[in-house]
Amino acid sequence: MLVDSDTIILIEVKTTLETSDVRKHLEKIDEYRRHIAADGFVQPHVRHLLPTTRFFGAAAGAVVTDEAKQFAHENGLHVIVQSGEAVEIVQTPEEFKAKEW
């Protein structure tokens, strides 16, 4: 989970990311979003932002199948892949629109 002042990105990370992993992550995002404040993931000094906080999703892996990339993008998730000793966000298709939960 990445947290900025008004944005939270929920990220599923796998060694090898496959379509089934992306599908499971999509199912869990809404549940995570509903429980973030209640479970204490958000610091008390920023809880007042939750009514206006934007939630996005991403999927990451050292190895990401082409099918998983396509499925993630079709469902509004960013895709992060290993690139040498760092990571990079996979270029999204032209028609891509990040889904906000």
C-alpha cells in the first residue's frame, strides 16, 4: 500500500504475476478500501482525509505474463515490473483509464 496525502494505491506483489493473481486482487481491493481506516492503516492525523481519499490499484511482479498485463490494464490497474535492480510502471495502452475505487 502506498499512501500520499489524498491518494492510496493498493498493490498486489507476486514473484510471477498471473491473471489469476490480478483477478484475486480486484476482488480484494474494495474490501481493503472499506477497512483501511478501521484497521489503523491510516495514521490518525490524516484520517479526516478518508472521505475524500482516492483509491487506485496496481499489480506488480518480477515476472509478469502478457495476459496478466492486459487483464490488469483492462480493469484499470497499473502494472509494475522489475527492471534490473529497480522497478518501472508498464506503459499503459492509449485507451487506459485508471479505475478509482
